[in-house]
Amino acid sequence: MEATDDCEIAYISKEALLEIFRNNRAFLLAYLKIQADFGMSLNSRIKMLSLASAKERLLYYLEDHGGAVRYDTVTSLAKELGLERETLSRTITALINDGSITKGSNTLKLRY
């Protein structure tokens, strides 16, 4: 993790955090939501990385993101998928050719 702007990091002891939870229900609920979302994200990433082929990984990733993704570069998307850029490029081309996906400007969409 890397900060993009200057920032300060606060240390909060376990006891102090528990006290904040006891006294501020909204804070507790927000904290629990963040933790649950993070857990779901990790679960999804583990499932994707357990898939053997590049094709399976890309199709799962698209399905998991509502059928469409926008990306900055093929390299950044490949890194997200745990693939080499060249492998992802070949996979995208193959899926376009077989009619499974469409490609726009920095977007990929499933064809249902």
C-alpha cells in the first residue's frame, strides 16, 4: 500500500478501539462493513487465482465485475489477474475471435 499524498498514521490501541466501538455504533457498523467487503474481495481473488487457465481467469473476472471491466493498461489488468501481459493479450484475442467478449477503448465486455 502506498500513500499518494502526505498523510499521518494514527496508532490506536486495542482497548481504545474497543471503547470507540462501544460508544459509537455508526463507527462500529462502518468498520464491520469495510472488513466484510475486504474479506469478500480476498475470497474472490483467491477463487480467481485458483483457476488454471488464462481464459477461465479472465471470464471469471468479467463475470465477477458485472460483465464488463475498464482498465488502464493490459499490463495492469494482467497483473490483477496474475497473468503475463502477453498471455492476457493472446487470451483477449482468442475470446474476441470466438465471440465470447467484445473490446472497446480500455474496456472488455462479456457477450451473453
